[in-house]
Amino acid sequence: MRKIIPLWLIALAALLVTACTPEVEDKFDQSSAKRAEESITQTQQLLTSNKAGWVMHYYGRLDLGGYNLLCQFDGDKVTISDEESKTATSHYKVEQSAGTVLSFDEYNEVFHYYSDPAVTDFSTDGKPDGKGFNGDLEFRVISTSADSIVMEGKKHGDRIVMVPLEAGSSWKDYMDKTLAVADSMADYNNFAIVVDHDTLPATLDQRCLTVTGKDGKDFSVPFVVTPKGYSLYEPLDINGKTIKAFDYNGGSEWKDPDNANVALVPVIYPLNKQFVTNLWCLKYSGLSERAQAYWDISYAIQEKYKEDTRYLFLGNYETNWLYGKNYGLSFSHVYGNTHYEGTLTIDYELIGNDEVKMTYVPQRNVPNASWYIRNYRYDAIIYPIATEKGRTFKLSCDNLRHPTEITMTDVDDPTNVITVYQDFVSWPFYY
């Protein structure tokens, strides 16, 4: 049976609750509108106060690392210069939008380059991929001080930091020193991070440091180059050490400024190890006539059906996330507006310092490889590179510290010669 509570009793209870509830004091001395206005004013004043300008560590696609942009704010105009000393001036504003937001709201040739999805310089095949650098134009201001302005991209969420340029320092001097630091490591492909008595293999690619841990797994962190060295996007934690940067001390010496026993050291591996641990592109013009003759078999079929091979990679590559990375000859085949990828799997054996045996293992091919072998004779493309019995190659290169080209000469058939390239090559049958 439901109980009926008299109305007078409910009213009395409500009165008592009201009478006993203490007053809630306002946490803030000012209204939210006033605080927002002051935040905008303070941010604006901070941006314009440093006449030398600001260095923006700009990130978009984190796998490509960060870039330096020099910014000088004057009134409602901002002048921006990039690492190639291109300069452009446009309008900007600081506004309220769920917090203080710095918005580059007028087209700027330098700045908008990093947010333009039609830019092809950051795509893997030199074609528009609808992403570009994935940069932002609007940034939520997270914190401000005389030493830094920390922001977050409104669309993609990348952390962006601006630090003031020292008074009297020229933009040209800053960029010259930065590029000199970048060049000091450009002559090496492989590195090691030394932490106390441990050594971990590492590589640098597109301003991204990839480290192989003790468990054999890779982990990467992007960085931006500064006149001092490399400033990491986020700290690396290795063996209880927190690594935020590597300072360049001249020559090939790079040290963690906060940890005396942590260093980044260039390593020159034997050529065959560099060959199998990096990714290489192939093209028709890099083949001897004997190797070209096998490629011609596949090309004749592709030409008949007006289709093309978009790229050919030799190395450890992931064409399909379901199968992870596989070592071998990886390809992309264009059918209409669709790209199909696959890997013809290879086992390798290192012999000495400059020889490698390449053995084709068709049983481990990653789909769609088998289909393209049957229909477009991709078996003819891989044949000069690897067979089921194995091919042994003598390797030579243009620069052992940083090979950009490696020439493979078949030990048993010196007329079978293949040159592979570090630079990306699209449409390999046409180059």
C-alpha cells in the first residue's frame, strides 16, 4: 500500500532545507566574461611584447617531426618565416572560444603550407593524400609566461610551443645555426642511445627518433631541431632516465643536457646490415638489361590492361595492418582509382660485411601478392632480386655513413645488377 505524504509536511521540509543551506561564495573575484577578456589581453600583450619575435615549434603529422617557424606579432599582423627563409605577413587574432584561442585567420603563404591538405611534399608518393602535414590554424592557449607559450592545435590536438627569440638575435642567425645542427647528423643513417651501460639501436627519419628497446619493439618520438640540438616532442623514459633533448657538442657528440650518462651516438654499420634495416625504392632505370628483361614481362601485361605499379619497396614494410611488417618486395598496384598493396616475402642472410643472400618465400606472401603473381606476373619482378633457391649479391654504395644508393651485383651472374634508392620513387616502370 502506497503511503500518502501530506502537502504541508513537504512544504515544511523544503523550508527547513532552505534555511539550513549555507551561502556559497563565488570562487572568483571576477566574472567569467571579465576573466576571458583579461586572458585575451594578456596573451595579445605577451605576443607583441617581444620585438625580436618568437620561435614556434610546429607539429602536424608526428611521424614527420617538427619544424621551426619564426613569428613576429605587431598589432593585428603577424610576419612568419620558415626554415627556408620564406616570409609572409597576414592577419591574426586572439579570441575566446571555450578558452583563449590564437587564430591565424588570414591566408599566409608560409604558415598555411603546413595545413594545406593539397600539399604533396609530405605524401609518400608525391600525390595529394588529403592530409599534407596535418597542421592546425587555430590553437588553444594552455599556458603563458615570459619563457614560453604552450598551445594545443584545435583540430588535431598537437602540442605547439613558442619560445621568445633572444633580444638582438637575427632570424637568419637562428636559422643558420639550426640548419648547421641538422646537417651535422645528415651524414649518418644509424645511431645508438647510450644510457649508463646500456646501448639501444636508433634511427633518425623525417625528424623522428625511433629506438629499439630491449624487448625488440620500436618506439618513436618526433623532435624539432634547435641551435642547441634536438628538442623532443615528449620525453623518452629509458632505464629510469627521462630524456627531453640531445644537445650537439660538436663533431659527432650529442649529450642529454640533464643526464651526463646519456648520449646519442652515430653508428656506422656494415653495408649489408644497413641494406636490410632500411627501406629502399626500385626503378626500371636502376636495373641492368638482364634484370629489365624480367620486368618487361610484367610491364607488357600492365600496359595491355592500362594499369600501373605505383611503387616498389625492398625492405621491412607494412602493407596491411592485419599482417604487420614483412621483409620483402612490397608493391602498390593501381586499378582504376583503387590501390592494392602486397608483399612478396624474402628471407635474407648476411654474409661478411658486404654480401647478402636473398631467398624468396612464396608461402608467406602477404595478400594481394599471390593474385598479382598470377594475373600480372609479379613473380618476374622479384626474380632478379630473389629466388626460392636464393641469390647472393655483392653490395656497394655511394657513402657508407649514409648510403642513398646501394648497388646489388649478383655473385653468380654479374650481368644481373640492381640499384636501390633511399629517395622515394613513384611509378617505377617509367623511371
